[in-house]
Amino acid sequence: MEVVPRPDDTEEWIWNETNANSVSSTGGKGWTAKLNSSDSVWEYSTQSDANVKMNELFEADSTNRRYKIIEV
């Protein structure tokens, strides 16, 4: 499991899509683990551990980023 941030320019409906296997005329669906080189990649073995970290990141982030857990 990885916790990934949502870039500001990604619309909510795209971010909430669960199927990343399709490609649309807007360039498809994609997520990134790092928005810039100083970001960390957070990887966990269990979803509950990833949820805890996601909540910590959300509460501490003053940029209003949204986070998502994905399985890799």
C-alpha cells in the first residue's frame, strides 16, 4: 500500500475513480507518490497502517492536499 497526495489541479471526480486501467481523452488516470523531489514515499504492508499515516499527513498538511491509499 502507498499513500499518495492529490495534485491541486486534479478534479475530485477523477481522484475518486477506482479503475485506473482506462484511458480517457483527458489523458487517462494517474497518481503520483511524489509531487516534488522533497516529498517522501510512504509504503506500508497493511491498509490499517497506511490509513493511520494518511490521516496524520492530512491533519498536518497546511496546503489542503488530499491523500489516497493505493495498492501497488
